[in-house]
Amino acid sequence: MSQTIDLRSDTVTRPSAAMRSVMHDAPVGDDVFGDDPTVNRLQATLAERLGFEAGLFCASGTQSNLTALMAHCQRGDEYIVGQEAHTYRYEAGGAAVLGSIQPQPIANQPDGSLALADIAAAIKPDDVHFARSRLLALENTIGGKVLPLSYLEEAGKLAKSRGLGYHLDGARMFNAAVKLGISGAELCLGFDSVSVCLSKGLGAPIGSVLCGSRDLIKDAHRWRKMLGGGMRQAGVLAAAGLFALEYNVERLAEDHDNAANLARGLAEIAELRLEPVQTNIVYAHVPAARCKDLQEHLAQHGIIALIGPKTRLVTHLDVSATQIQQSITAFKEFFA
């Protein structure tokens, strides 16, 4: 059987031989003491690249986002967030459980945005009956959709005019930047903090970096310690992130092309309904009665996918254009 094709997520990527080599050779120190040179270089490199004063290397996107929320908000505060946002829906309720921060979720629009009128309506008045509105948190990309610069600017103006902080869950922000043809700094302009994942499309095995002002990162550093994020000789991990930033950002366009080709091929199958594709995530609506058999059929052809009525298929650096065509063929054979 040919090499397995894993379409479950862009988190399944494995470090290349070149990435493993720089990890092996990375100079290290004790990051809890602040003297791991590779961690320090990663933090400074990404912060400068995105236009922030400082960065903080975290074990995961969940930890990076949570340290940001806890640095922005105090006990009894709230953050405004989308119903479909990762920080609200897929991070185990950490803000509420560990930060005593109340989420105020509002509906995402079809394009992934939060309507400005809905944001404004969700901001609480200064009244003892209410949690204090402190932060607006957006996500870009969200469900593979790119929030445009004009919207980000307007949302930021609204947040600032109402005294809110402005955080970006930018787990896939480089996908958004590549799609828009702009720099990461342009995409992050106006945000007070941004969390960037290194272990999705960028291909590192672990890690996210939180960027923000020096004061915010100082607070976040304390929360990271409390959350168990002091990783000591973490330079071997940070080196993978530095390699990813140097070599794996521009190539995200290949993943976008592969996702578009996958969607075009699957759209030729009458029983499937495909949603528009912008970056590296394809959503295909599959008849519920066919899901189990389809998943088994794909597995027999070396394709791993999480098949359901709304199936998410994700392209990444370990899936080639040839494998995309193989996947399309396997889908078509099943439905033929």
C-alpha cells in the first residue's frame, strides 16, 4: 500500500529530516530562568515579525490563548467571543474553569466574522449586576475562512472605543496572510495580542507563541508558569518553530491549492455538497447513511479522514498534489 494520506488535520504533520537536524543541534538553556537562547530567539523573531514588543513560547495553542485571556482579564471579567471560536468551543472551558473569566459568546456570521452590532450589544454597562466586559477575541482563519483586513480594522476600532482589549487567536493566521498576500504584521495590526500556532500548517511538532506588549507578556509569563508551562531546555522545540517560520510559511499556498483541487474534484460527486474553500480546509456534506461505509472504504485505500454528515478535510505539507488526486479517485469510486 502507498503512503498513508492523513486528512484529519494539519496538526498531523511530522518534522522533516531538516527540521529534526536543527532540533538536534539547537543550543539550549533553562527557559524558566530565561536563558535558553533558542527559545529567546524564537520569541523575539516572531514578535518582531508581527510587530509586537515581546513573545512567549507556550506548549500549545490552548495554553497560549489561555495565558492571553488571563493576562487581559481579571476574576469576574468577561471576554466577547464567537460561538464557533476555538477559545470558547474547543479549549475545555479553561477561561471559566481556571481563569474565572466569563465567556460571552455571540453567533458567528456565515463568513466567520462577528457582526459589529452584535459585539456592541454584548458589551455590558458599568453596573454591579454584570461581569465586566474586558476583551474582544477573534479567530483568523476560522473554519478555514479568512477575515478581511477591513473587518479586522473596524472590529478593532469598536473594541478600543469601548475600552476593550483585542486578542487574535491566530492559530492559522499565516494561512490568512498568505491567502490575502500580505505580511503577518499587516494582518495583526491593531491587536493587543496574538497567539500563533507552530504545529499546524507550519509543521513543527509542538508549540505556539503569544505576542504582545512587554507588560502583557510579563503577566502572561506568570500565568504560563501557573499553568505548568515552564519547559526548561525547550530550545530543541523552539528550533523547530524557527525552522517552520523560515521555510514553511510561503509554502502554505500549496496547501490552499491542494484544498481547492480536492473541493473541485469532490464537487463532481452528486451526493456530496461542498462549501466554498478559501485556505486549507474543505467541508463536504455527506449523506449520514453513507458515512460509516465511506470512512471504511477510504481506510482501505490508505486515507485517514473523520467522516461525518459535515466532514472536514484538511490539507498540509505531508499531503501532495498526487495524493489529493488519489483521494478524489477513492471518493468517486465509493459513490460510483
